[in-house]
Amino acid sequence: MTELVKHHANLWEAIADRIPDAIALRHGEREVTWGGFDERAARLAQTFAEAGIGPGDTVAIDLYNCPEYFEAFFGALKIRAVPANVNFRYGSDELASILENSEARALVYDAALRDRVAPIVDRAGDIRLWIEVGGADDPHPIPALAYETAVAGHDPAVRIGRSEDDVWLSYTGGTTGLPKGVLVRMERSITFVLWYRDMLLGEEITVDPVSFAARRAAEGRPVSGIPASPLMHSTGFVVAALLDRRRREEEGAQEPCYT
């Protein structure tokens, strides 16, 4: 990667600048372009910032597979906050434990999980911002802001300098005990993603990732994927967009989407 800090936010911003009208995310009939992905994440980043969330603060993400998962992750990284995955199967006590362990300052959650979130509001005193995806503007008794209201009601956050030493927080599933959080450096994460890309495509890509993405988009065969596992599973999240659409189409697979 040339002249670009190895950081997911930097990389996604650069791709959005290069191919803003190309499709970044598909979910059912819904499509989000790279430009839209960047803008929505930037508006969410400003929402976080105005709530007093900044570098090093944890943004917990308790969502099913949806574009908002990527937007929340991207939005947190934009302001150098630390996105953290939450297993949507957790009950209230397990959720409270993860929020405490991660020192979360914000929680982005699905409206379908409201019954698990509501009982812990009084216990999660460090949470400065609750954002609900797919719900109404008044998710009583949770003092939450509706996701689309947050996006529509804020200007995009300005871009800032970032470090390869920034991190995201990856929680294990707890199959061998309590969930354990692993801090993943941006430089290591980017290197890992590109290694997987090359392995799955069966070739070593020598051009920078932005030029590679732009070329594939222009050729009508962007690298994309369908996550078979939940995005809250770290492996599913990292590998989600690393399969070659051309090969799947040759095998009769459906158009790529995130479901």
C-alpha cells in the first residue's frame, strides 16, 4: 500500500473517493454505494463525537448482519474510536458484562434486541450514547437515538490523521470460558485481510488495494462476498468481502449481498 496509512478507515475512504458510485454493500434489495457508505459512516462518526466519544473509546456493536454493521464499524474508526463486536445471542447479563469489560462508551444495537438492552440501562453507567437500528424514535425505556435520525441529523465528520497502531476489539465467543477481547492493530488487520484476498483469489496482487479495487470495478467484476457466518464473528467480518464474484458466478452463485 503506497502513501496510505494501513488503516481500514483510510483505505475505505480512499476507495470511496476513487469509485464513489460503485456498490459497496448489498442487503436484499438495498444497495449502498461506496460514496454513500463513506458519508453515512462519517455522519455516524459525528454523532459519536458530539456525544463525547473519541480516540480510544469503545463503540460496541450488537447487530445482526446488515449494512449498518459496517457503517458503525467504519464510523468508530473514523474518529479513532475502537469498534467491538457483541454476540447478538447474549442475554442481558452477558451483554452488561461485555460492555463493562470493553469499557464501552456507546452501544449500537438492533431494535429486535431491545428486550435484552432495556434491563441493563441503569447498570451501564459508562454508556454515553445508545443508538437503535430499525426502531422508532422513542424506544422507551432506553434513552436511545434512532440510527437513521443520527445519520440524517449530523453533518459528516471531518477526516483526520490516523495511526497504524489504532485498534479494533475482537471478542471470542467464549466457548472455552468467558469471552476474551483481543486488540487488533490496524496494520496487522490490513495485512491479514490482503493476505486472505490474495490466497482466495489465487494470485499475488502487486498494485495498491485502491487501484486494484478501482480496476476490478471498472472491469465489472469487483471482489465481493456473501458472509456465511454472522458479522459479529470476527472471522466472518474480516473475510466477508474477500471472495471473487467472477468465480462464484461461474459456479452459478447468486449476486453477492450481505444478509
